[in-house]
Amino acid sequence: MRLLRLVLSFAVLLSTTKASIFAGYTVGRQFQYIGKFCFSWTSTLDDIAGRIAGEIETDVDGLQVAIYDDEALFWNFVMTDISCDCYCKVSAQHTKGVFNVTATNSHHVTPFTFNVDIREHLRPRFWYVALARCVPGGDQYKPSFTEITETNFRKYYFSSWFKIHMTQGDGSELPVQQQGLPAIYAVMAAVAGAAAAAQLVAVRRMRQSESFHPIMRILTLVVLFFFLCNALLFIHFTTYEFNGLGVPFFKYAARITDVFVRVGTLLLAMVIAKGWTINSVTLDGQIKLSCVILAILVLYLSMAMWYLVWLDPASTLYIYDSWPGLGICLLQVCVLGWFVNTILETRSYEKASTKRYFFLRVSTGSDTCYRTNPVLTPRFSDVLPVFGVFRSPAYYRARCFLLVAVGA
């Protein structure tokens, strides 16, 4: 029962750490990150680019709410400079604002509330909210679990209920890097749905004629998973526009489904490159192919787990800049070289013009674009003016990746 409660608590924590609404209960010491949001910008400082509203409820004295943006002397400094202690992190030099939280007690029962108007005229920025309770010697206090007493806990630690709501100046719940995603995923879900319907009709006809090709079975699964992935993301981001949270379970399920889409597409490309059931009955090198598929599956699942579980919630690191992501990019380059070489070799053995054209089309078509997508996007996204408003590599890369995937 305790394990079940722990899992449910962890699921709730996940569901409230990547949204425009950050709500929950936290126990921290000295300094505790709460949430981040990428606000847009306006032409002048007279207009409001966004708002941060919050409620804090705690029974400890000395708790503070600290606000930062992504300028060099603010969030980046306090998180990377090892000499910056808790007092440094909440100093006026490194914060955009600090609020002293009034503790809840028998004389004061209403939660502490605060509001911040965001004004920015240069570019969109990430803004961060954190809780801090600076205690002398607290940064050096690192007891073992058995050494924590009630007295030490109340002296060095703090606990608090919180609800932070961040919105754009026009009331939108979507941060800059997610604006437009509901429309994009709506189009992708519609296209994938039409493709899935057409594929199911074709499968039914092939079953009736007893000619359901093995490659078509793989293709059918890929198409259905692709539709499911985009439908889940469409529902998540559409809901996100209204409640600031979306449907986190759909988001995580879509990410896992996307892994199987990519691995299935890779498997499909490999068997086509080998000419399996096209001009060859047997599949040569099954062990090597299985090892490559397994390696990529493990890397994709590792990347998904890294993103959903281990990635620092405050990080803006692009997913393909992680170690599993870089491993995938490297393996994709190797697979791309093998794929083009193998399919051209298979094509050279084929005499029928229609099959030769098929192999040539596959070798130079969307699969090449699909394979190079994760590699090209991190390298060239910094110079591609996709939307022309945000210069953060993470924003460009994610949007470039999605747009290239749509094109592929």
C-alpha cells in the first residue's frame, strides 16, 4: 500500500511540473525550484507580456518566494555558481522579485498570495519561481536520514502547499515553445487518421484476397501507432489551452507510442532495404538487424525515461542533446549509411523496372529525411528563422524537428 501511494504521489508530481499551473505540496531545504514558463514579449515595456499569480500556504516562518528570468545574472547564475549560497540566490542582485510569505497559524488562516506582471520588449524569456528559506549553516547541513530529528527538521527544512499560475498577457495558457502545437497536431492527427482509415480498408481487402503481405502488417502497425500518438497529443495540447495542465497521461503515452513508431519505421526501412519478400524470400543478417533494432529501442526508451523522470524540471535542454539522444543521432547516421548502401545494392540485383523505381524512390525519399531529422535539427536550427521571434536553441530545435517530421 505504501508503494502504491508513493507511485501515485510521484504521478501527481509529474503531472504538475510541466504546465502553466504548478500545484502541490513540497518539502525542501534552503532552496526549492517550483516551476518555469516561457513568456512572450511586447513592443514596449508599457504592455504586459504575462502574469504570475500564486498562493502559498505554510506553517513555517522565514519562507520566501523568489522570481527569476533567464538572463545571465539571474537563474543561470544562481544555479551554476557554486559560491552562490541561499542568501545569494534570494538577493536583489540575482532576482526579479522576492516575497516574504506570511505563515498560516491560528491568527492568520488565509494563504499568502502574490502577483507579478511580466514586462519584456526584447524576446521571449523563461521565468522561474522558487521557494527559499535561508537558515545560517543550512547549505552545509547534510545529515543522514537517521540524524534528522523533529527539531532539526523544523529548523532547516520547510514544507508548503503551493499553487502557481503563469499565463501570457492575452490570457493564453501555452508557453511560447508550445504555441501553435494544438493546430499542428490537429492537422497531423487528421492526416494520420485518414491514412489509418485507408490502410485498414486496404488490409480488409488484402485479407479477403488472402494476400496480406508481411511488410504491410508492419506498415499497418506503424500507421495506427502514428495516428494514436498524434491524436493523444492533440487532445493533450487542446485541453492544455483551457486548463493549463492538459492530460499528462495522454502526453506520456504519446511519447512512448512515438518510440514504437520510430522503431517500427526503422524496421520497415531495413526489411525493404534487404528486399525481403520483394526480390528475396529469406531475410539475410537477421541477428544484426535484431541487434540494431534492440539498441535503438533501448536508446529511445532511455531518452523517454530521461525526459519524463530524470531530467531536471528547470532545464530547457533539448531532448536530443541528452546522452541517449546523442546516441540515437550517431546510430541513425550509421543506419542511414547502411540503409542507402544496402537498398542500392538490392536494387542492382532487380531486373523489373517497377521494383527498381520503388527501391530508388524509397532510398531518396522521406525515409532519408526521417533518418537525418534528429541530426540536422540540432545542428542547423540555430540559424533557421522558423518563427523569427525566439532565439533559444531549445525552441528552434523542437519546432524544427516537428515540422520536418510533418514534411517527412
